[in-house]
Amino acid sequence: TTKPNAGKWCKWCPARGNCRARMMRTLHTAYRDQSIEELTSEEIEILIGETKVIQSHMEAIQAEAVRRARGGQRYQDWKLVESRPRATCTNEKQLIVDASKEGIEIERLYDKKLKSRSSAQKVLPPKLVEKYYVSPPASDTLVPMSDKRVAKVVGHVSKGTFGKVSK
């Protein structure tokens, strides 16, 4: 057998979430003996690409730790406890019927939430939608180049890089 060799091609490998070579490459890439402000833009770009991989590996490690703890493994600083799952209603319709029989106002069982703008547009006249719904300013985020949104242009751009921009 050949030893796994991690690289950019790992994103297509079916074993990427459980590969030690990939995890070591990711950790080596992510670890820097300097503050975030000292990283170069190239290093930041590499690390952004590793974020999902790091999260995936950490979730796999946590799942493995729980599996081992269930098998009797003890950890010095961690303990296995029972989770606190959220209760769910098994039969909403019958609950409403039974609650009504008990004299409970059905509205008290629900938290009302105003519909989103796009849903309200189907119900309200446009003048009310425009009057009461305001979109907050968009914030910036980084996405892969394959994302279909148009890139923002900020900072210094060399003359002629993008050609004329019409309004």
C-alpha cells in the first residue's frame, strides 16, 4: 500500500474526512507561531480554504471521543454526560383538540412570528411592504470563487484591470 499524500486534490477524495495525512497537513497549514495580524494575505487565503476541513476533523474527533467514552475510556479533563434533548410534540393536531377540551386558548400554545418580506409580499399590498419592511445593509463575507455573486472591488485597482464600469 502507498502512504496517503495530502494536497489540494483531497477535496475529491472519499476518505478526506478520516485521513490522518490530510489532518496533519491541515494542522500544519493552520498553525502559525505568529498573531493573525502578522499572516500574509496568501497565508490567510490558504487558511480560509482549510476552515471547513478543520471543522470537519474536529467534529470527527469529538464523535470518536464520545464513542470511546461510551466504551469506558476516561479522560482527565472531560466527562461523558447525558445530553439535554429538546422535547418535541408527537401529535400537534390531537394536542390542540385535547387542549381545547381543557379550555386552553390555542393561541397561547404558539409563538407568533411575523412573516418575512418575501412571504409578506404574497399577502400584503406593495405599499405596505415598502412602508414596513426595511432591509438591513449587507455585510461582507468571503466565498469561493465558484460562488455566482459578483465580487466587490475595494482598495487600489490597477488602471484597466476591469475596464469601464457603467452606472
